[in-house]
Amino acid sequence: MKKLYEGNNIRRNFFRYAFPLVLTTLLSQAYQIINTIMAGQLIGDAAISAIGSTSPLIQLISSLFWGYGSGFTIYVAMLFGKGDYKKMMNVIKINLT
């Protein structure tokens, strides 16, 4: 398995890791914009106000899950780096059930 910090070109490794994250964020924003435009044109002003009033709640819930996922990933990566595969598999099994 190739490590991100090894090799001749660390910047290239970083961008190969970061590109999917940036792409996901851009696609999420594009979805939100298209959703608002279509709701405004097809349904009307009430739909735009509904989207506007629920967007902060959806963003809060999404951020909580993204934060939990990031923390879980960091913990599993630390266990993987230590070579503690038994504990790593145990943590993954607990979180999947």
C-alpha cells in the first residue's frame, strides 16, 4: 500500500487525495443551486422559502455526520498506522452494527 507522504512528489499525492473531496463539495453546491432554481420555477415562492428555512438544519445534520465520519476515520487510521489490526477491526465492527 502506498503512503501519501512517501514518494518524490508529495504535492501530487496531496492533490490526488484532495481532488475527490473538492469535487464532492462542488457537486453538493451545484445540487443545492439547481434544487433552488427548479423549485422556484416549478413550485413557486413558497418552495424557495421552505428550502431557505430548512437549509441550516440540513447543513447542521450533515456537518455532524461528516464530523463523526472524519473522527472515526482518523481513529481507524491511527490504529492502522500502529499495526493494531485486531483493535481496528473490532472498532469497525462496533460502528457498522
